[in-house]
Amino acid sequence: MFLEVSQLQVHYTGRAQAAVDGVSFGLRAGDIGVLIGPSGCGKTTLLRAVAGLETASGGTIALGVHVVSSASTHVAAEKRRIGMVFQDYALFPHLDVGRNVAFGIHDWPAAERAARVAEVLNWVGLSDSQKRHPHELSGGQQQRVALARALAPRPQLLLLDEPFSNLDVDLRERLAHEVRGILKAAGATALFVTHDQLEAFAIGDMIGVMHEGQLHQWDDAYSLYHRPATRFVAGFIGHGVFAPATLVSVDGQTVVRTALGELGNVAECPLPSAYESGLCDVLLRADDIVHDDDALVKAEIVRKAFRGSEFLYTLRLAGGQIVQAHVPSHHDHHIGEWIGIRLQVDHVVTFKREG
């Protein structure tokens, strides 16, 4: 691992709960990691601790073979060879794009500096903008200039703190894909903070979900969605609900019984004995519920959200259970209408029953 964080603790004076509480994860060289979670969960504090802008109160941070933070060590931020990209871009308005990008390498020989500026501007698609000033650029272009400036000194790690938060939603996801391509072309190792799941999925090789200072899961996007490690991750990532279920053993196989029917031969599920009387909650994603006019189970549409190619229907079963379903948009049913639904679950995830 190139970046290795182990049992990291960050405390603020006068605050009982740790801002970062026992966080451990690793990031390989050339990979992009993303920290995601609700406001106040500790993700930016963690990023600042990696940068050296916050002093850790416990645990270690290592970059390559060098420990930069421990109980006895705190390497200053300017000595960690870390680049940073902020929410507000922090470009110098009186400098043109070329001089903004060159700011961190002003002590390089002139020819080498000019070549590096040209190289990183080519990466971000702004080769023809060296003489333009920030106010002449769009928000997305300014963000790419900030990225080029951060990459210019060849940092060993790049940190990005909600860099797209000032941009509109459509531009955010597109720029996230572009930035991923730029970072991969540069061979950069990066750690990125966001609260936007689409950004996280678009840019990250590994994604960490944080809540109340703790890292609940560090995994790829597919595993976070389909195999969430905790109930918080299951509820935070994607659309879905927790439905009451009962685990029973039938002919030596675990069966999950729900109001929508049974899920049988579930290899990934714990044994029924894992929960008292087998009672649990099963995670049902919106793509686990299939609209089928011939299905025996019917549900009432209580809310619908148009997503272009599909609707997100919120549905209520006769017994009151709420579920959600992605339905192709040519199935344009009315609120209050009853439709047939059935389960089609590839990854069955259960949790201890709440309430």
C-alpha cells in the first residue's frame, strides 16, 4: 500500500466525540480513493490529517515507507509532497493560467518549468488557454486549472476536497469522469472527499463510507452497493428499504421469507440461528423489485419520480410495507394505481431486526 492509515484518531478540544475515530485503510499507488458520508462525519478532517494540516492524537499515517504521523512523529504539511485541490479552486485572479499552474514550481529551471506547464495543461485539455485569466474560464475549466497546478510539482499524493461542489449536478458527474481520466494518465495516487455518490462511483477505485468519525466500509463501488458491511452503509448507498424477514432452514438450505415472497438457497446469508427466532431485516434495493403485471403480489404506487429512462416508484404493499422499484419509463402508471411486483434478488443482505 502506498498510503496506509492505521487506527487514526483526531480529537478537537472541547468535543467529547472524536472527529476521526480509529480509522484504518490502505490505498495502492496509482489508485483513486474516495471518502464519502454525510456532513460532519469526519471525512474532511481525515483528509486534512493525511495532508498534515491536522495533528493526529493517535494512530499512524504512512506514505510509502515513510511514517508521516504517529505518536512520536508529525511531518509538516509542506514536507509531505502532497498536492491539494480545494472547493473554491483558489486560483490567483491576477495571474494567467500558465503562471497559476507554474506557481508551485517557480524555482524550477525556466525550460523545465515551461515544459511541465505545457504537459499538465495538455492533460487537462487546456493547452490553448495559457494566456487566459481565471475570470475568462468556466467553472469546470477553472477546476481543471486547479488540478493542473496541483499536479505540476509531481506530488506523491493528491488530495481533493469536494472539488466539484460549486458546479451544477450534470457538470459534476461529467467532470468526475474527466478528472479520473486525467489522474490515471498522470499515474497519480489520489484521495478525494465528496458527499455525492455519483461522483464517488464515477471517480473512485476504492470508496470509504464514513459516519460519526468511523469508517464503516472501505471497498469498491459494486461491493458497497451489493454487499454493504453495516446497516448504515446499506441505507446510505443507493435506493432501498429494509423489509422485515424471517430466516428459516428448509432441507438444509437457508430460505428468506418476506411479504413479497421467499428467497431460497441463499448462500451468502447467515444461518437462521444468527438472529433470534430467525427474525431479521433484508435489504431490498429498487432494482431487486421487478414490475410484473402477472405477479401475485400487488402494490400501490404512492410516489413516482421520473428519471428519464425509468421511474423510481415508491410502493406500498397491502400490509403497509414500503418498497421501491426502478421501472422502465414506458410503464407510466398513476399514483394510487396497483401494480404487480416480484422479487429478483441476486445479493441477499440481512441485518438484525430493528424495532
